[in-house]
Amino acid sequence: MWRSLCVAALCVVGLTACGGSTSADELLGAQEQGLACESETGACPGDTVCAYTSGNEGLCRPACVNGACSNGNICCTQRNGAPYCNSSCF
């Protein structure tokens, strides 16, 4: 009896430790994930540009060309930098 109870408790703890639910903070973090811009120059690889978040962190995003983006993204403008494509603007 105790053995079965201990095994069940360990299974519940193990599943809880591995996660399974997604919090709002995790979703926000996932949306903001991306390759960081080079710290001194703001450079990004390939056809990406540096998009600055409200905390002045630079994240590389696809460039917005002629006001158009692919994959249903929107073109976002920023005060200091090139327009970029994203699902939402920073």
C-alpha cells in the first residue's frame, strides 16, 4: 500500500516538475525570442534588421521591404532603426 502511494506521489511530482502548462510570462518570452543584435553596432545577420524593444534590447527580425512582410506578419516601424516584420510591434 505504502509502496503504491509513494510511486503515485513521485509520478505526480515528476510530471509537475516537467511542466505542462504555459504561463503568460512564458508566452511573452516566446514571442520576444530571437537572435540578439550585435551590442556595439546593432548589426544582424543576413536580411534581418535590429528591432528595439521598449527596454532598448535589440532583437533581429526580418526586414520589412516596401511595407510588406511574409507569413502574415505586420510591418513595424521604429524611431531609431529600419522597419521590421513581426507578429506584433514592440
